[in-house]
Amino acid sequence: MSSPPPPGQQPSPQQMAAMQQQLALEAQKRGMTPQQFQQWQRQQIENDAKKAGMTFEQYVNKLKQQAYEQHLSQQQQQQQQQQSPPPQAQGQTSQQVPITPGAPDPKALALAKWLRGQDLKSRTCILNGQRKDMFRVKRALRAIQSPAYNKARSKNPLLPAVTNAATASETFKLLPLSLLALRVSKSDPHEGHNHGPSPKAQKRVKGLWNVKIEQQQDISDDLHYVWLYDGPQWKTKLYAAGALVLIMAVVMFPLWPMTLRVGVWYLSMGMLGLIGLFFAMAIFRAILFGVTYFAVPPGLWLYPNLFEDVGFFDSFRPLWGWQEEKKKKGKKNKEGAATTDSKKSSKTAEKAKTTGSAAKATTTAPAPSLKDRDLKPRIEEVEDD
């Protein structure tokens, strides 16, 4: 296979012939003519360019640059392998996966649908300002090598056969090749700015990683991949169809039968009555609280949980309740804390006095003389107070 030309350089006749031959083979695989395949491929590239926020020419130049850089890196690796013997592989090695835009492979779609239904312990990350599901490669490889995959493959023949770890990694390669899942790495949202927080002060929040897509789509156990395939969107389509039907029904209200229009009118009047009753009840409970606040303090509330953050039925339970005195409780707590502090301070003062008196007693007591040692002990009677 001929190497891609550098960006800005016209391909040679041999490269043009090789590209035309490859284009004819791809078109034959999809049952199209080369012209139809070129139009379909151009539409796909235009859609990808719109998603990336680029023009068609900018996106094509970017793809050419990536292909050229990938080819250069492959050549450098081949030269390094020829110069030095490859070391013995210990465990699983990462492999480069070239990606070309195009329609997803049916096998890759079947694999993505099955993996999306498995527990890969995915976590939420932020990619280009959007929340995506991220997972580790080793969990996907374990799921592909599990007995559940073999059962699913017996029901769905599109799932590739997996016999060992090598075939499992080859099967996983279908996801990035079809742009259903891509390798990502953690990135700093303040990268390139001087106002970002320092790495020591920045805290890691679970589920809020900012990630970026890596150019080299390697496969290794500890690498992270992000899902670009969201599964079947039948719920979104169903909601959109329901919203469209509702809008059309409202627009075509003059064409409704008379009985339906009269029923809608009564229903709207009933809703307005309920809203008016709600506002009247809110005003009445405020007046009742104002009267009872001075007559019977601390005040009586009708439906005390009406405006609380509770459920619908809990808003109307209980029927009435007294106003809670939160400020007095706070004052009591402050007074209790003050009394405890005063008690502690008095105890410390008493201890200081006793220690001070003991120190004075020890310092003022005279030393016993030799004559006093020979005296007999005397007993003094102390009168009780």
C-alpha cells in the first residue's frame, strides 16, 4: 500500500491509481458505484465537519494531517523494530488502530449494543462540554470473554467469535474503527490559561473528569474509552412524535367537535377555579397567622407544609400547626453554651486558687529544727463549726 502524500502535495500517479482501486473495492462491498460511494462519503465528512465546527476543507486538511502523522509514526516504529529486536511481551501490549470516517460496521454496532447493556462500572465525564459515559478497557475485555457473551452470540450471529485474549482485543478494535467508542485521557480545562487553579489546590470530583480524545487509539487494560454510541433513540423519537401531535391538536382546535370544545372549556374553568381557590387559601392562612400571632402566640398556621419542599399530598398534612420558634432555640443554645463556659471558667479559677494556696503554704512553712524532732506529738481538739 502506497504512503499518503504530505499535506499540500499532490499525489503521484501510482498513489492515485491505488486510491481509485481501493475506492472501487469499498464501493463494491457496499453495493454502490464509485460515484455513489464518493457522494455518500462526502456527505459523511460534511456531517462530521459540522459536528466539529469546521468547514469541509478544514476538516479534510485535518484528516490528511492526521493520516500523514500516523504514517510517519508507523515508519519510525518499523525502523526502531528493525534496529533493535523486540522485547518479549509481558501481558497484553497496546496496538495502534487507524480510523477512517465511514458507516459503522454491523458487527461493531451489535457489539456496542451488547456492551451498553452490560455493567462496565462506567462513570460520567465531560467531553467537549457534554456528559458522556466512560469505562475501562479491561472491564469491556472481561465482558467479551464472559459466558454471557457466548450466550448472546448464539442469539445474534453478528457478534464476532472470541476464543482467547487476542481475539477479544481484536473484537474490541471494532468500536474505535467505527467511531462508536474512542480512547480518552484526563485533561485540564484551564490548560493554556493563567487563571486556572494550582494542581495542589484542585480537588478531584468523582464523575466530573474533563477528558479529551487521544489521537493514538491504543488498547490496554488501564486505558479509558468514552461511549459515542448512545444506543437506539426510540424514546426520543417517540417523545418528539408526541409533542408534534400535541402541537397539531392545539393548532387544529377550531376543527374539533363541539362536544370536545365544550369539555375543554369546562376543564379550563375548573383549573382556573382550583388556582383561584389555592390563592384564596394562601391569603386566608396568612391572615389567620397574623391574627393568632398577636392573640395566641406564637401563631397558628393552616396547612403548615403548604410551601415546603415536600410531596403533593404531604403539603396538605397536617391540617394545622403552631409556628416553630427557631430563634428562641438558638438563644437557648447560646445561653446554655454561656453557662457551661462560665462553669468551666469557675472550676478553673477554683483550681487555680487551691493550687496557689497550696504553693503559699509550702513556701511559708518553716523548716523543722533539731529540737522539734525530739518533742512528743501533741493532739489539738478542733471545735466543729
